Amino acid sequence: MNRPRHGQRTAVSRAEKPPVLAQVAPRYLAGGGDPRWVTAPLQKAFRWQSAHIPLSPVVRLTRRDRQAELLLSPDPDDHWWTLHHTGSSTEKAWTMRFGARTPAEIVAAATDALTTGPADSMADPMQVLEHAGWKHSVRDHQISSPDGFVTVSQHPVGAMNIEVTAHDGPWASEPTARPAWRAYFSDHTPPHLTAAVLAGMVSTEPLLRDEKAMVPFLRYSVRIAPERVPAHQAEYALWDRVDRLAAHRTGTPLPPQPPGGSLPRRTR
């Protein structure tokens, strides 16, 4: 019997290692992540209807009353995520747009706040940033993150812009800021949705990402914990999230989430 060479045994053993994910912070520089974190709860828990667009990468989900719509359009020159409300007799129309590299978990903060209803939140969403230690820039209507990578601008009429940058490389004595993603919230965007997004940005909880798939210039500006997490745990967390949001909609209680993440109850 021919025995495999030492190099061949090493290659096989490496190939058999289960995939792992890195814990990345700050979360606003973690990259897009899994879009199902946004779309799966809307479809599975809240029964938003999917519009079939043959031979197209575009995803369009519409709430059953047809007043709210989520559009995922993979266009590198425009916003990828658009959350739009047509307005009603008691609410004016509004729109939220997010760039391609906006972490899905941050976009999901907006869709969660929309679907689960208004919660107790600050009247001025910018207070979320102030309480997290973010500082006003020279202009009073701008607040920047402590690391200087994020600038949030609020217009007097209520609209908001978010600009996120990252360093373009570790080798320059003075690295150049490179655009990572942008977001825009129109006038009349409900304050609790804006506050939810900002809270998702300032959270210190890391996000799970495939380090090898991250855009290189983002990797230069983030902190990656030495401990890795098995990739299947992210899948369990996704479906546990769907179940919990579905339970919120129906009022069905679920057992408390165990410390350290979701239990591996099943796969889908």
C-alpha cells in the first residue's frame, strides 16, 4: 500500500478542520456579513412577501399591508439596502439606505425596530452616541467615533447621514482614510429606528466574520480576537434569532438564551 507523503497528510488534515469565524470589532468595520440576518426574520417570523424577480440578484420583501418594503439590490455604485415606508394617515413616508459594506446586523437593528414596534428610546437618537462617549465635531450637528472612523451628521430638518471610513493599509506613515460604507435616513424616519441603528453601531459586542473573506483594507482597521468560533454556531444563532422574533410576534414565551450564545438545537 502506498502511504501518503508527509505533505499530503498535512494537506488532508488541514482540509478536514471545521471552518471557524473570527470575532471582529469595532462592529461597524466588520463588513457586510450574512444578509439572512436581515431577510430571514422578515420572511419567516413576520411573513413579509417576497417578490419573484427572475434571473436577478435583487431581493424585494414587502410587508403584508404593503406600506413597508425592503430592497436588497447588489449595486456597487449605489446603496445595497433600502428600507422604505410609504406613509399612512398618521405617518409620513420615510426611507433608510445603507451601503454594501454595512454590517447586516446593523441593518437588522432597523428592521427589528420596525417589526417589533416602538420601544422606549431617547427622543434625540444622537444621545445614543453621546452616552457611548462619541464626541461632537467642530460642527455641532456632527458626532464622531473615538477612533475617528465614523461621522454621523444630523440635518436641522431631521435627515441623517452616516459615513464610515477605514485605513487603506498598515505600511503608510500616515494612512489614508478610505470610504467603507455610508447610510442615509430621510426626514420623518421614526426616531426609535434611528436610535436602534446607532445603538447597534456603538455596541462593543464583536461580530462573527470569515476573516479570509473580509475586504483587506477593513482588516487593517479592526481588532480580531485570538479565539475563533465554529462557523456552525453562527447558523444556530441565526435560526434562534428567527424563532425568538416569531415568538415575540405571537406572544409565545421561549426559554432564556443560555450564556455564551445559542444552543445548537437544529440546522436548516
